[in-house]
Amino acid sequence: MAVIPTSELGKNRRRARLAVAGSFFLQGLCFASWGSRIPAVQERFHLTEAGLGALLFALPLGLMASLPVTAALIARIGSKKTLTLAILGYASFLSFVGAAPNLSLLTLALFAFGFFGNAVNISVNTQAVAVEALYAKPVMATFHGLWSAAGFTGAGLGLALVAIGVAPREHFFLVSGFVALGFLAFRPYLLAPGREKSGDGPPAFARPDRGLLLLGVIAFCSMIAEGAMFDWSGVYFRDVVGAKRAYVGAGYTAFLSTMAIARFCADSLVHRFGARRMLRANGMLAGLGLLLAVAAPSFYPALLGFFLVGIGVSSVVPLVYSAAGKSGRLNPSSAISAVSTLGFLGFLLGPPFIGFVAQASSLRLSFFLVAILAFGISALAPPDSPGARGA
């Protein structure tokens, strides 16, 4: 049997890391492009807060529907082929979202957008766990940092296109083409099938045990806060803060920028301080940031609050996915899928919950309740496993 030179192994490892990093970036760009134009969609279809919340319900329903399908597909054909199908579908349905002529077709397009989006999420994180194993050190947060950096890029692009009057339809078509072409350039260097599968054929979809359940609840608390930022930050700045039209996306951009920067620092911080301390700090910052935006709903305090939320949620999901993928109880795709079931309930319940509470009372009360959940991240942080912290 031929021995592959160490230099060649290192080269392949670096290429795989670059390909996975690029895939995270493209996924983030696709999602942020949609998030940056939610206020425009609300205006176009004349939706109330409750109506927008009901519309946004379609996207996380698609996310949840994809969980068992994606895990089964990865077990059958591997994460590389699954990611290819998923990201091309994700890009395509972004265009359909922009082109939808009525509310019914928009709802269906958002369901499909959510379905393919979570298929990308599970398959690319399965690839990331495998790459992290090749490096034998934390790299997951950096991958998620590139997702956030893409989100910042997408939000900034959205602001620029709004300023010059480009409609969401043309905006989404442009991004869809870029994402599809970009991924086809990265695809050859993704890891081949095998690392994410177990020889014993574990179930494609599994109920989490106690440890995975705790990780899922932590992900839920974080993702409901992320969902509030992604889906409602623009509406909050427009209706509560009273920002000018050109600055409606400023809070969203602030959140994404600090989340991206913090994720690039998170791997070394986790190595130094441990996951438990990081999760406790994350929860406190996210909760305090939301409380600041609620208590002082003027432009600069709210902007600072959204900055803090970005730092607070930055490393929660990377830590949870990394821990789930290395749990050893299930193969990585099944473990990530199981934890995602609970985590994405935050996306499932968050948008309509915020909308309905806003309709009944106020958007500020909605954000206050999300702040309470964010503090739950600190309260639920599990102990570090042996060897989780570096010397």
C-alpha cells in the first residue's frame, strides 16, 4: 500500500479546510442577503408584525422538515454530495423568494429556502467536524466566523443596494449566481465520504441523550436570540428605534460584524479558558445587549446593544456543534442533526413568537423575553470534558 507523503497530506488538509471555509462563507452570504431585505418584503406585501411573524414561520418549518432527510442522505451518499445538492438548491430558492409574485408562492419559496438552508447547515458542519479532527485543535468557530463575515458582507451589500434602489428580485438573483459558481470552485477539495459515517449504520435521525439534550437546549436559547437579530433587527430599528430608512439595517450589520470578529477569536479563547467559561460569558453578553436595546431604544444605545448580542452568541453554536460531533454516541451527522432539532426550534418558535407578542403588546417586550432566554445559556453551560482546555 502506497504511503502518502506528509507534505501531500498537509496540502490536502489545507485544501479541505479552505473548501469548507468557502462553503460556510457562501452559505452565510445567501442567508444574510435574505435577512437584509426582510423590511422590504414586509412593505411590499403590506404585512403587520403578526403577519410577518406568520410568514417567517415557513422558513423554520422548512428547516425542521429537512433534519431527518438530510441525516439520512448523508448516511447514504456522504456529506460532500449532500452539500452539493443542498447549496445549489439554497441558492436557487433565494432567487425564487425574490421573484415570488404573491404571498402564497413566497411562503412556499421560504419553506424550500429553509429546507435547503438547513441541509447545507448539517452537511457543511459534518465536513467541518471531519476537518477539525484532521487538525486536532479547535477550528470550528473560525468556520462559523466566515459564515458571519459573509453575513456582514451580505448585510452591507443589502444596505448599498437599498440605497441605490435595487429591488430584492435583482439582488437575490445576483447573489444566487455568485454562490452557485463559487461553490463549484470549492467542491473538488471537500472531504470524500466516509468520515461522517459509522460502520454499524447508526440511525439517520436520533433522539438526543441527556448530554446532547442539554447541548440542544443551549443551542435553542442562542438561536432564538440569533433569530431575533436576523429576522427582526431591521424592523426593530425602523419601528422602535426610529432609524432613517438608509440606517434600518445598521443594527443587523452591527450584530453580524461583532459576531464575525468574535468567532475568529473564539477558538483560541476556548483553548485557553474552556467551553464552560466561554458559554457563561456568551450568555451574559447576549442578555445584557438585548436588555440595553430594550431599556434605551435610541440609535446609539441600541446599536451598542446589538454589538454585544453579536459577541454573546458568537461561539455558542460552534461550541455546541463541535461537542455534538465529537460526542462519540452517534456519528457526527446524526449528532448534529439531533442537536439541531432542538436548536432550530428557536428559529421555529422565535419569529412568530416575537411577532405575536409585538402585535399584542410591543416589540420591546418581545426582545426583553428573548434576553431572558439568552441568560439561560450561562445558567445551562455544562462542565468542560477532560482535556477540553489547553495548557
